[in-house]
Amino acid sequence: MKYGCCILLLCLYLLSCQEKEVEKKPSSGIREKSGVTEKVVPESPKKSAFDFKRFEIGKGRIGAIKVGQNISDFESELTSLTKEVIESYDVGFDGGGEVYLYQYNKEPILAIVPFYDTDSIIALVGFHKELKTSSGIHPKMTANELSKKYPQALYYLDLMNGGELLEDTEKGWIFVFNTNEKNQIGVYKEIEDGSKVRNGNVQMDWITIR
């Protein structure tokens, strides 16, 4: 009698272990639980983190994205970012047209400026501090920090869009500061004149790459 009870208890224990094992191993969106079949809703795949190291700012480029080529050639490079359409004047370009702003966690990373009504890239804009050149220049440097990289360069008034800018003509980089009369970086006797830094605490807003 005791022997029979032990066998019965052992069988019940093995059956309960099998049920638990089935619960732990859902497959193909189906799970069995206590003899009842129920659907398992798979989690939506998460976007991978944006790898800033692959997007170094260079001459005419941000990473592999290059001025003069087509946006469609590089969309696979930007799948981890969300895309928004903004106006061209938002990044200092006149003439109308759309610009494509790419963001990560709602923070602007870069923008692509196409030639009006085409897929051809005429400029790139870097916004994020982790987008850097090989020498460490990035879009959130102060005027003082930038001037250490360009000790002989002068700041100029941006006569088209307002604010001030400093250019690296060799690399095709324009460093844009959206300043006003109250926080101007330089002192300008004439509007066409350049100036050294007088107020160096102003932070850059973006780098335009042409």
C-alpha cells in the first residue's frame, strides 16, 4: 500500500514539473498553461543606440553621409533615429524647401539639406555635442573653446540670418552662433568687419557642413 502511494505521488510530481517547464518555454507566440492554450504577445523590437563614433564630422561629410550624394544612399545609416521635416530657414538656408531633421530620444542629432525638391544633398548640419571632428571640435563648444582651435580666425555677423559665425573655408565648416545685440561674441565697427572674441561664453548652436 505504501509502495503504491509513493508511485502515485512521484507521478503527480513529474506531471507538475512538466507543466511548469512548458510555461517557461513559449514558442512562436503560443504558450500552454494548465491545459489551456493562450497567445503570447511578443515585445516590439527596440531601436539600437546611436553610435556617434561612426559619425565623425569631416570635410563635406558626417560619417558616411556626404554632400553631393543622395539622401536615399544613406537612409540605412539612420534607422536608429526618428525623422522630422523642418523648414530650410530653421537651419539658415533661404529659398524655401524641406530639411530632414534626425533625432535620438527627441534630441536633435543632425539634419540633411537637399537641393530644392530633389534627393541631392547640398549641406549637412550637426547639432549634438557627441558629433566631433578628428581634432575634437563639436557643435556645442563655446566661442572661447572654438577660438583656441582657430586662434587667427575672426567672427563675422551673419547678415542673412542674424547671429554670428566663424568659418573654416578649407574644410567647408561654418560654426553658427545664434546671438543678438545683447550677447554678441565680437565688436564690429562695420557690418562687414571681422572681430576677435570679446564675449567668449556664448555656446555654438550648430555646425553647417557644405
